[in-house]
Amino acid sequence: MKPWRIIVAGLLLAIAIPNFLLAILEISGSHIAPGSQWLNLPVFLILALPSSAIALLLMRRPTQSL
């Protein structure tokens, strides 16, 4: 795997993992910042899901063509 793919995947996971944890806290009922309008579950999931999906795509091994 190319080094740039590892670096980009690591940065994307550094974005995704905290957002997943914040989404879990929001689901459990603990509000991170109740007065803030941008800290809510949809924003956490919008940040977490695509960044983790792209990171996983970058980390997969390329398939060999026949």
C-alpha cells in the first residue's frame, strides 16, 4: 500500500472515530453542547460515515486483474 494512502486514511479515521463517539453520546441522551445548533446527531453522522467509508476504501488492497 502506498504511504500517502495510509496517511490520508489515518487522517480520515481521526475525523471519523471522535464523531462516532459523539454520535453515541448524542443517542444515549448526553448532550455535548445543548445551546449549540451545529453539534447534533446528523452532523456527527454526516462527518463520520463518509470519512470512515473513504478511509476503508483507501486501506483495502487492490485486486489483481487476470
